[in-house]
Amino acid sequence: MNQINTRYAFTSAYLKGEEARCLSAEHIDGIFQRSLSLQDILDTMRDTDIGTSLLEFTSAGTRTVDDTDTFLWEYLAGCLERLRRFEIPKEMVRILDSYIIKYDIANIKTSLRGVLEEKTVDMSPLGTLSGEGYLEILANAKSLEEIAEVLESCRLGDYASIIKEIRDKELHSTFEGEFRLESLYYTKMHSLLKDMSDGGVLAKALGIMIDLANLQVVFRSVLREGSPGMGDFILDEGHMLSATTVTELLPLTTTEIIGRLEGTEYHQMAREIFKSYEKDQTIAVVDKVMGGHRFRLLRDILSPRALSPCNLLWYLIVKETEIRNLRIILKSLEDGIELSDVRDYLVTA
């Protein structure tokens, strides 16, 4: 804990203040109680930071759902840029720089699929590639060599080496390369976080993210009656579940998996997923149930910390969750879907 560091004190107070101005469960309840239009939604959330920004954005004229979606990502990028201008503690800068590479990984994977399918793809305007102006070049890449060159141009050479080993136009090799990109990202994040102030808490939070990513593979595999070779795509450095333990879950039945997870923080989540699947018979229940559990598990260990790098990691998770919820709500409105039909897919405290 950095009790005498005034920069930590200021940054922690700022992040808590920003969190208080985020879209809350009460706002979402208000949206579902009264919203029939975009204007109703904006009126309900006008006292939030993102609500104010959306009101200004939409006041300029009619906006499509794609316009709004792009704006939401640009809004998040703006929030992160404000943090840099405040000269947050160096540990937090390192977390921020490393954490947002997850968006680069997502964009690289999108580009890989574009090359595989020989088409131009859309990117999320967030991350190192976006910040340094390489996103359009990546979106228009026509070969693996072009993707690797872009990554080497913006200090992502470690990831470029993985791209170079993918066999061109081969789906399995592309899938394996995507997994290696994510695995390298988590390895780098774990190495960074474990040696910081509150490193044990930060590493635990990352370990929970890894556990849940692995369990997502397990749940999807068992509900689809197995996918050969999935044991080759399990991440290391989990919190409660080693890669070996997760791999051992893959051939088991739902009842056996629930039994194996007893005594872990994921036992109740597994019960809810399999029970919901029995009722709805849709694989979407995996993401629906896991989203809420992930948010609560990370909140319980990160949010209570004071004057700590944990404050930044929790803020990033809160803002990402806010963006995700709004994207679901606004897309449902655009598509004419009853908001009540998507309520269970939103993540709230």
C-alpha cells in the first residue's frame, strides 16, 4: 500500500470518482423500466460520464448503430488517454500499457481471419496499433507477412514471431497461432503484475481471468459433446486450476465437472451454467452466466484495495463492462429486440 505517495492518493481518488460516474445497476434498471427509444436510454443515464458523452455525440444528428459502436470504443480510448495526462504512478502506466494489448490481440486475430477468408475486416479502435496509427494498415493486410511487418513496426515483435510461424491459409494453424498470441499476452501480464505493489492480489485477479477463460473452453466443449484436441489450447498461470487440472476436465460429464470444481470459487458458476443449459438448450448460457461471476469475483478482490495498482485494474474492468452493456442495449434497440430479452446478458454488480 502506497500511503505516503501523493500521486497514488490522487489517482486512487480520481479512479473511485470516475467509477461512481459509471453506468450502475440502478441506471440499467431505469432503462428497462422506461426505455422505448434511444432518447429514453440517454435521459436515464444523463448523470453518468458516458451518458453525457453520448448525448453530445447524438445531438449532432442521426447516428447509425455502427457510428455509435465506434464512438463507444473511442470514448473508452479517451478515458485511458486522460489517465496518461494525469501522470499516474509508473506502475499504473505499465499496467495500462500492457493491459490494452488485449485489444491488439483481438485486432490481430481479426486480421488473421481476414487473410484466411481473403476479405477486409473491421477493427476495434483501441490498443497500441490504434494509438500509433497502424490499424487501417492491419485491417487491409493481405498476407501473414504484412501482419508481421505491422507488428514489428510498433514494438510488438514478440507477437510478430508467432504470426511468422502460422502456415498460410490453414485454419488449424491459424487457430493455434491465435491461442499462442493469447498465451503470450497472459504470460507477459503475469510476469509484470506479480512483482508490483499488491502483486499477489494482481496476480490472483489475472489468474481468475485465466481460470475462467479455460473453463469457458471446457464448458463449451462438453456442451457440444467434445472437440478433439482442445486440451492443446489451455492457458497456464491460472489461480485455482492448473493447465493439467483443466485438461482433465475436458472428457468428463457435466456432473463430474461440477464434482471436480467443488471447493473452488467456480463450483456454483458451473452448477448455474449446466442447469441453465438444461432449460434453454443454448450455448449462449456459458457467456451469460460466466460474465456475472467474473465481474463479482474480480470486484471482491480488487475494489476494496486502497492506494494500489489494483485501483487501475478494477477501473479498466468496470469501464469495459460498461461499454459491453451499452453495446448490447443499443444493438438490441437497433435490431428491434425487446430489451427484456437481453437483460440476463448484462453484467451488473
